[in-house]
Amino acid sequence: MTDGTSWRVGVLFSQTGVTSGVEIAQLRSTLLAIDEINTGGGVLGRPVEAVVYDPASDPKQFRQYATELLTRDGVRLIFGCYMSSTRKTVLPVVEERGGLLFYPTLYEGFEYSASCIYTGAAPNQNSLQLAKYLLATYGNRFLLVGSNYVYPYSSNRIMSDLLVQSGGSVVDELYVPLDADGEHFDRAIKTMARNKPDVVFSTVVGRSTARFYEAYRKAGFDSAVMPIASLTTSEAELVEMSAEISEGHITAAPFFETLNTAAARRFVQAFKERYGDDAPVPAAAEAAYFQVHAAADALGRAGSDEPQALLPELREREFEAPQGRVRISGENNHTHLWPRVAKVDAQGRFQTVWNPGVRVRPDPFGMIQALDDWSADGLSVAQ
């Protein structure tokens, strides 16, 4: 199959809408990887061609464009989706039309589709590590604040279970609209002042994130005493707030743009050379980047973008990612990843405060939810 025609792939990341900040970073990483592949001669002599749509953070538009990609545009492989609500609208279309979705975003778990490759973190690859660090460092009384959609409810349930098994408690659980403004956080601020939790666990997403952190700062709370810990706050959200507002807050992820390994430095340098020094490089962008290279590698071996031919070439293969060597599980299509915990420094950048140094196999269905059993797969690294 080297007739000179291109391999067409679909790309569905929002360039507008409430979560466009992080999705633009995912889009950029996807296009960067495609350009690197094409500069290297493409796949089997054929270039990779991206068919890009902007679903505007709207699940209905995600579904519409996925349908167009798989029917009108002749695409079989789609790279895309950030919010779980968008993934859940796209997956039935992909399954029905015989496509394959590559999903590069942390999510709540409890899902498997033979038509999806999950390259973001499952809960046992970020929630467990974050909970362990917070409980050991700050205390066991948590306030949960989230955006009103699928992921926050599920993520908060997992965090609550981890707290209860550790003798901790949830002082309250609050939700705000997806595109919340400052006033929507008034109840959360009052609850913090009244109950004085040890940690605020946030599953607020998108541009509402900066508004929440700004409200926290305006109320006079101290991140050294009661930090906001969030799996959904990344470099893409930090650029929307000042360092004074973000300093001291915490997250867990497999990748940070400050990661000091040769592979990470090469990726971040290439990204910023293309998009600018101020362009954020979150973990969701790193996953978007390596999944394209993994797909191209599998495509070269399979010689076909037919999912049933491609999947055997993806599963149980080791791939070099900026975070470290990763592997897609043959059991559940999720990815073995490297958890890390980081805190925002005075310059508004994440700095790793705990690197367990082990790669963790995915456990999306929460078969093990013990703080000290992460299903490490035996591969370790010193950095």
C-alpha cells in the first residue's frame, strides 16, 4: 500500500469553548507528531493527513463530526476528545462505523471499548498517588468541588472511597456549572471558611479553573495550609492565572513540562519552537503526542488502517514516550504510565515533589483501590 495517497486521520479537539485551553494543546501535539512522521517519510511512503474539526467543547458537535469523519471523509482513526461527556458521545459512532478512537485524557475509568485506545491516566495512575501524598502531607479532611458533568462525580466517588479506607472524611461535596463564574464558587468559599478542610480536591475543568483559584486567593486562604489539589488543573490552566494565585497548589500526572529527562526535554523544546515559549505542554498534550507516534508505528507494521489489523500491532508493544516507556495493555486497551505528583512553584510552574519511579499498569475498573497497591508492572526508573 505505497501508491502515494495519504493516510487520512480524524482530529477532534476543541479550539473554542470551555475546555479549549487544554484541547488546543492536545491539537498542537497531535499536529506536531504528524509533521514529525511526515518529515521522516510518512508511513510506508505515504504521508499522514489530518482532517481537523473544532467541536467547540460541545458533545453534540463531537458526535456530528465523528460521524462525518467516518462516513464522508473516509477516516478510520480518530485522535480526540477531552471531557468524558464528549468521549461518551463519540464512542458509539466509532463502534458502529468500525473506527478506532485514540483518547489522550485522564478519565474516571470503569469503561472498556474494543474501539478505543486510552492513553491518558486511569484512576489508579493518578488518584491513588495524589491521595497518598495529600494524606501524608496535609491531613484527611477533604472538601470536594467539581464541575457538573460525568468525570467529577466519578472522580470524587473514587477519592471519597480512598479517604474512607484511610480513616478520613469528606466535609462536603459541591458542584458548579461547567462554565462557572466567580459567583458560582461562593458556596465553596464559605464552606472552606466554615469547615477548614485540610485539602480542597477540585475537579473543576476548563476556564472555570482560574476563576475558582482566583476566588480562593481573594478569600485569603493559604495553599501551604489548605491547598487545592486537582487532577484537572494542568499547565494549560496555569497560564490563565498569575503565579501568585497558583503557587503551592498540587496535581498528579504522568508528565509535566518541567520533567528533566532527555525525551521530555526534546518534546517540550520541539513543541515550544513550533508554538511559542509560552505555549503550555500539559500531560494531556504529551499523551496526544505519543499516541500518534504509537499509531503510526503500528500502521507501518500492519500496512492497513483497518482497526482489526491495527489493534494487534498496538497491544503489548513498548513505545518511547516523553514521560518514559509506555505500553498499551492487551487486556483493556489502556496504557501503562508513570505517575508523578507536582506542586506549583513561585514562577507558576509545576515541580515534581514525589516521583515514585515505577510504571503502573492500568486498572480502569478499580479492582484494587488500596493506597499502597498501584499495580506497578515491574518497570522502574531512577529519575
